[in-house]
Amino acid sequence: MKGSLFIVSAPSGAGKTSLVNALVKQEDNIVLSVSHTTRPARAGEVDGKDYHFLSQTDFIKMQSEGAFLESATVFDNSYGTSSQAVFEQLQQGNDVILEIDWQGAQQVRKNYAACISIFILPPSKAALEQRLRGRGQDDDVIIARRMQDAENEMSHYVEFDYLLVNDDFDQALAELNMLISAQRHTIAIQSEVQEELLKELLA
């Protein structure tokens, strides 16, 4: 059985990473895609686990060879998703999650139309700002910019297949799990999984 490719997008502070990490921990046959990046590794980050770290020269070479399913440059650092790595996982029967923004999602849709995209919203602007401030990393100016960026990000929700609101974490996780499960039970996939049973039942 071939796996499915899921895109999960959300504004910063909506809880996307926490939800995806929790999903991957509790679900079998689902993996989080590891991106390539030119930014330096931060303390505690492991090459091949958190990111594939590479030079700008190597990144541009991969980009010119069409090796990325999607790629972008943010604050002078480049990021990309390896097509080969994703397709290898799909061929092994694993579902793959790409945790990317709306621009990356647009690129993936052009290169792999069969992907399923999910957008996660915060329950309110006030809750989003509270979560951003709760990190204790940014001053008021940066928080204001992040809120503005979040509003722009959220305006693209209409481009996605599914919409989740992360108000109660456990409920949002259950709903995300439900969407993954529903995809695994589509006729296209189950016709392959249950091929022998269907032959017996319809003989």
C-alpha cells in the first residue's frame, strides 16, 4: 500500500508542531518529513533528525536539479523538502507529514496533486497573542509583526482541504487523527489493502 502525503500549515503560535509531534508519537506508519536547510544547527539539533544541514552551494545545486518538492528562503536561510525522501517513504507505505507554510503548500500541490492539506487555526486572536507571548522570546515589536504575519497566513485557509481549530489540544489531536484515519479508509486505498477479501466476497 502506498502512503499518503499530508500538508499541515498554521500561523506561528497555533500549536501545529505540538499537534504533529503528538500525532507521530501515537500513530504507526506516519512520519514527519525532515527538511534540508542552510541555516546553522542550533544547540541540541541533530543532522538528519531535526534538519539535513547543508551549505548554500549544495542547496542551490539540489534546487537547480529539481530535487525539492518545495523550497523557500526565509531571513537569508533556505529550506527545502526532498522529493526523493518523501516518495521513498510513500512507496514504503508510510504516510508523510510536511509541516510547511501556505507558500510551500502551493508548490507541493503543483508537484504532487494527490496531497491532502490541513490548516490549523487558533481559537482567537487573543489566544494566539497569548501563546506567542508565553514563549517569552520576543518583545512587543516582534510580537506585533508575528501577529500581522499570522493574519496573512490565516487568510490562505481557503486553499486547504480541511480546517481544524486548536482550542482544546486533546480534541484537536483527536480530530487530526480522525482525518488521517479517514484518508486511510478511502476506496482507493482500501481496495488495495483488502484486495484478497474483496475477491473472496465477490467471487
